[in-house]
Amino acid sequence: MSAELARLTAAQSKADEVIRAVGTPVDGRPMLRIAVTDPETDTRLATGFVSYEVEVAPVLRAVTP
């Protein structure tokens, strides 16, 4: 195995591990797409999604007696 192939294999393995660790299923919540890119080849190694919560401010209502 060449040194470059060994490097790419290790990079791909780590990219897959990271996406598995932080990725969340797409389920209708707000999502961010995350990508892992090899900076030496500018190749995307893995893509996943993470969800986030939107803080909703309480609604104030004026009530007249």
C-alpha cells in the first residue's frame, strides 16, 4: 500500500467516525450540513447533518379587564 493510499484510508476512516459520532437523523428539525474535507486533495470524505434547537421567545399578550 502506498503512503498516499494509507493516508487517504486513515482520513476516510476518521471522517466516517466523526460523522457517525455527531450526526443526527433528518427528522424535520432545523439542520446544519457538516462535511469533512481532505485539505490536501480538496475531496469531501463524508457528509452528515446535525440538528439544533431554536429558542422561541415567550409571547406577551395584552389583556384588558
